[in-house]
Amino acid sequence: MNDAVLRQLRSIASDLSERGKFEIKIELKSGTVLKAKYDPLFHSVIIAGTTFPVSELKKWTKLFWGSEAVMIVKG
């Protein structure tokens, strides 16, 4: 790979890593409240170091915490 292209890709990666993410709280049916981050650029949620699409939130919370998400608030 050409050095100029590599420098440009590194610059883009650096800019993307510093993009804003929103702090959110996810309440599960069981009453558990999870702290998470929402990434509006990729429409993804980050919980405990795990990233997945917002469209799959209920599936992943059911798998990891045994309960579906019922409410999400900015927090």
C-alpha cells in the first residue's frame, strides 16, 4: 500500500475514533438498567465493550442479560 494512502486512512481512523457518542441508559423488562453509548454515525450501541446494531438491541440484551429492552433514555 502506498504511504500517502496509508497516512490518509490513519487520519480518517483517528477522526472517526474521536466522533461524538451519546450516553444512554437502557431499561430491561427485568428492571435492570444498563449504561451504554449510542453511535449515531453507525447506528450502533456499545454496552460493556460489545458493539451491535440498534436494530438488534432486543436480541442481544435478551441473549446477554436474559431480558428485552423496554425503554431507552438519553442519560
